[in-house]
Amino acid sequence: QRPVRTSEILHNANQWINGFRQSEPRWWTNWEAADEVTCPLSSQPKWLPPQESEIAVPRPTVACFIPAVWPVEQYVLQEMALTFALGCDKCVIAISLAKDVHFPPRIGTCELLNLHTIFPASMAVDNWSVTNILQKLSHTVALASFLSRADWSCLVESDV
């Protein structure tokens, strides 16, 4: 992958937008690193800073929520925590255990939370039934809405 200059993004975005206005959408035009883009001062957008080079655009934050069965899925959860979950700004593994069952507070950067202790009246202990799966999924979504301040929340299935 090569870095993409802001001027290339602006050029292609304008081409794409103008293409819809003209009923001729255009595909992305790649510029090689050696290519220089010159934009006459009269045609440079007013909102673009003069002599603009690269702009650091903050990436959106992502929170990952993983409903899972502990300890049955512990190895796949460890693998997930050591791979893609490293890209999550927040990672929560939602399990549902009886209050007296012990589990680690974290796997890698992922926090384990017991849905049964958070929602004791409505979340049953894991039993692998369809009802429990739907129950855990809905409670994980509710948990995500309470905990996440991220731009994106991603619900990740552990057994697929």
C-alpha cells in the first residue's frame, strides 16, 4: 500500500462528485509518488490551507463487542484478542456465568464482562440454547450502547 496525498483524495473526490452531476461517474485515478499536483491559486478551494501537504485525519474509533461462552471458547477468544481485537480501541467479551464462577478480568486488551451480573433479572447463565444465544446477543447490544463512546461499535461473533 502506498500513502495517498490529500491532493489526490481531493482531486478524485471532485472528479467523482462532478461525474454524478454529469451522469459520468469516474473511477479513482492513482497518482505515482513522483507526480506533483499543481493547483492554480485561483482554482484552489478557499477552505484548503495554502501549501497544504499531508493532513493527519483522525481515524474513527472502534469498539468491539464479542458475545461468547466461557470457558468453552477461551482459546478462540485468546486468538481473537491477539489478532484483530488489537485494532479495537475498546474490546469487550460478553460472557454469562453464575456469580460464583471465576474468570480472568482480561484476555489481552479485551475486558471480560459477566452479563449475568450486570443484568441479573433478564440474562440467564450460559446453556447453549437458542434462547440463550438471542438473550446474550440482545444484552451485548444493550451493553455496547451503555459502554461505547466510539464512532463505530462492532459486534463480533466468536464461533463462525
